[in-house]
Amino acid sequence: MGESETSELTPPGPGYRAYRASDPAPIAASGATSVGPVVVHCSAGVGRTGCFIALCIGCEQLRTEDKVDVLGIVSRLRLDRGGMVENSEQYTFLHAALCMYNAIRNGRELPILPAITNLRNQFTGPLR
């Protein structure tokens, strides 16, 4: 390896910090007040990225129109990039997340299950 090359274990530069999935989002943790764009990407740039973009659009639609068209949002995204929101689980997630967002927005409290109860329900609940 030459002097200008770095190994995979060498941090890319000053200020570099490796993040784990369990860490809070760096922008949220920093208390930044920027209103600039947020860049989100997953491996192919369609599944999780599509969910995030659709969720942002859906939240904005709820704020401005007090209703949301998830199918319309996903369809429009797919015109620009095929495969956005890849599967039924992601589509279901969008509906659930937007329902939760709307409930919180309207001042309703949401029941939060302790993690162990939630896990137990997943293993003992009815199969889909």
C-alpha cells in the first residue's frame, strides 16, 4: 500500500465518527438549525430511501391539506425513480407512520408498548 492510500480501518479524516444504527441521527443530536436539504440513501436508493422521502411528503401533505394520499405519493415517486418503496411492508409502514404522525399532530396520545411486550406479541400473535 502506497503512502497516499489508506486501509479500510483508517478513518477518512479529522472529525470522522463511525455511527451505528442505534445512535441518534447526527443532525438531531447536534441541535443544528439548518433548513437545508437532508440527504438520505440506502444501498439501491429506492426502498428505505423511498420510504423516507414518501414519509416527508406525506407529513407535509397532512400539515397543508389535512389529508394524505399515500398511493399518489408513491406513484409520483416511482415516475422519477422506479421501485421507490419496494415492498408491501414498506408501504404498510408508511401508512402506520403517517397515522401515528397525524394522531400526535392532533394531540392524541399513542400507547407505547414496552419492548419485551412488543417482542412477545410478535412471537405469540396470529400469523399473517
